[in-house]
Amino acid sequence: MDKLPQTTLYTSLLLVALGLRAEPLPPENVTHFAKQIADISPRHSQTAVIALDLASNKLIYSHQPDTLLIPASTQKVLTAVTAMTALGPEFRYVTELWSDAPIRHGHIAGSVYLRFNGDPTLTQADLKGIFASLAKQGISRIEGHLYLIGDKQEQLQAPGWVWDDLGICFAAPVSSFIINQNCVYGQFIPSGATQASMVKLRAASYGVKVSSDAVFDRQASSDFCQLDLVRLGQNQYHLRGCYPGNEAIPLAIAVSDPEKFAKDTLSAMLKGEVSVAGKVQIGDLIPQKAKLIASHSSVPLPELLTTMLLKSDNLIADSLFKQVGKTYYRTQGSFTHGAAAMKHILTDLGVDLSSANIVDGSGLSRYNLLNARQLADVLSLIHRDARFRGLIASLPQAGVSGTLKYRQGYTKPPLKNLIFAKTGSMQGVANLAGFIRLPQQQDILFVVLENGIAPELNKPSKPSFSAHFLTELLREIPPAAQVSTSSQTDANTMKLSH
């Protein structure tokens, strides 16, 4: 029963926070809409909601905008703005190969140093390309060692990451050493009725070993049948338990020791590429006298952010988060430095994060806490600041792209095509933050946070509260005025340039 006065109370407060001058909707309209939302609000979970008409600067609705909740992957909206501010649109990750000796008759008369810089998109093929460039320079042999250089004593996971997730690729370790997203793939394959089934990894899983005594429950007869992946260290794992069914299932396993994975991968990969007389080993520093002989660059930051937002890529988000901390404080990147840098940067941009708890850039940590007002502040900044406006087109589009392409409730009208927003989902959490983009009208900014969802209610086959809320919200928005075909074309062309 407290929703109606809350809506009116928070109107002026929100607009001050967003830096906008606006008039609230007439009380009777707010009351009518609030009653509609009260009818569809979940009973057992906690919600926080904001909706703002950016055409008239009018607050349409707000509920508990200051309540701190787990943001999950809506946190990536903050990461995108912070990275664009601290690193700039020209930023690229660069992986470099250095030599400490002269080149004589196609031989490097000394050692080489491969500097990893935390490129979350670096692949084995990219590394092959670096060494293939040596052949183009006429270099066929390295007389010394290959040293792999990266940060020491790294934070590989942020505080608050769920222990169960650490063997899964979406929670791969965030290191300066990254190859193939620090993830290996394979299959869990059935065997005979009396034998444990086997795990078969793909060829590129260098140094990774998975033992198994797990079985397939072909008749699905067990009431408690589940697989459990035990992390043993040194990129070794054990699969135990059972799986209901009789067909092979895919596995995607995050490495536990990225430094060792890099060493094992390079040791195997260089066979047949370049002859190395010495060993592949972890090094400390690149000698001052060394010269750069080859490198590989990632795509520029805007493309990295598009992938991060569309696919909700955690490794890109947290790699950038640590890179921001490294750049801002001119020291080794870490989650601690990234969190402090994000707070400083966004505060300078006018976002009040004094009550927030920032732990990582991906939203994987259960320790992250944001409120709807803070997310709305960041979205408002994206919408009005030319430096960030391009991020809107990088958000998932309902029924079209990214994590909203197949999301229940978003694949058909009225929400299909109109919603551009970042999802945020984990056990018990279903959030959405972004924009409704209507033809011939200014955008509607919205944030819908829902935490504390019971597992049996958090099923992807059912539309979320956010889908129901946005459907009701669209019914409240008056239809756009009719315009000529030419004007409509111009408006669509300029939509991202408000």
C-alpha cells in the first residue's frame, strides 16, 4: 500500500539526481499507472523501478529507487562508460614479442620475451600469427629461451564470485595471461553400462586434464542425479556424480592456472612454427636493451564494448575493469584498483555512488550493490553525452540481438525491436536497464531490478516482471504524431544523435 505515495515522493529527488529539469506527471495519472503496476508486481521478490520520459523530462514511475540490490550484468553499463572515459575509443590491447639479441643469418642469438597484457580476445591463432611474422622477417630459430611476461600475484577472481561458478567458462580467471578466453572445450561421453563414462577434450586443451568416475543414468531413475566438477589445481579436474540421459553432453571448463595454461600452450604450439633452442618459461621483466620484433593488437575499445554488452561477456568486462585501474593509478591492474577508479571516474561525471558497493566490472560478484537511481544516472549520461551515445546501439535489442534475442516476452510485439537494454541475470536475480526507442519520439529511460526470486519462479520459459512492466509502460505512452515518409526516414537516421 506504500507504492502510491512513494511514487510521488521520489519524483523530484530522481530528477535532481539525473540533472534534469522536469515536471511530474499529473498525480491522477501516476496513481492510475501505479495501481496497474501494483497488480503485476511479484509478491515474493524485491523490486526497484524507474521510468523517465526523456522527451518531456517527466518521471513516469519510480519505486524504491534508493534500495541497494545486486545489479548482476547491468553492472557492465558502468564498466562501458568508465572504460570509454579512462581508456578512450582508440584503446587496444597489444601483445608484444621482444628480443634481447641481434638477428644473424635468420637466427636470434639470444632469448625472446612475449608480453601478455590481458587481452580477453587473444587466441592461439593470434599467437601463431605473431610467430609467423618472424618467418616473414627471415627468422627461423631462437637460440635462447622464450620468456612469457605477465603480472605477478594477480587477483584472478573478484571477491563475491560464487565458488560453484569458478570451473565454468563464464567465470574464467581474469589474468594478464589469456588465451582462448582461458577456456577449454570437450564432451562427457557415455560408455558401457558397468563402466564410468569418459571426458574427451579438444586438441587445443594443452596441459588440461579431466579424470572422471561420473556415470550416465540412462533411465533417469535416480532422484538426485547431478554432475560435480572438482578443481584440483594446476589445470587438473575430476568429474563425479551422474547425468540423467544417454547422449554425450558438451563441457566448457575454465582453466584454474592461466600462467601454466599459457606456458603449456606455447610449448606445444611452437613445434613446427619456430625452432627454440631453450625452454618456454615464465619470466619477470623485459630487458631494457630489448627491441620489439612483432606484435598483435585487439580490435579497438568500441568493438570490445559492443561484444561485452551484446553477449554479456564477463571476461572482457573484468579485463577492462582491471585495465582501468591500471591506467588510472599507473600500477598493476587489480579488482581493487578497478573498483576505486570506477567510483572516482563516475563520481566526476556526476553519478553519486557514495552508497554503492563496487567489486568487479562484470557483475558476477554477489557483493556488488547498486540502486535503480544510480543505474538511471549512468543511462542518462550515456543518452546525453556524445562520448557515450554510441553505446545505445551496442545494447541488446529485443527479439533482434544479444541476450534479448530469444528472451521470453521480448521476441514479439509490443516489446520486440523497441527495447535496447542490458540484461542482468543470475540465480535469484532478473534485472534490465536501458531504453524504449519509439519512432518519432524521444526515448524512455528505464531500470527494473528484481532480486530474491525463488528458483522455481525464475524460469526462462516465463516472461519476467520487467517484460510485464514494460508492456504496461508502453500502454501509458501516447502514440506519436503522424509524420511524412521523408520526415520518418530522417528521424530514423538521426535516432542515435539526440
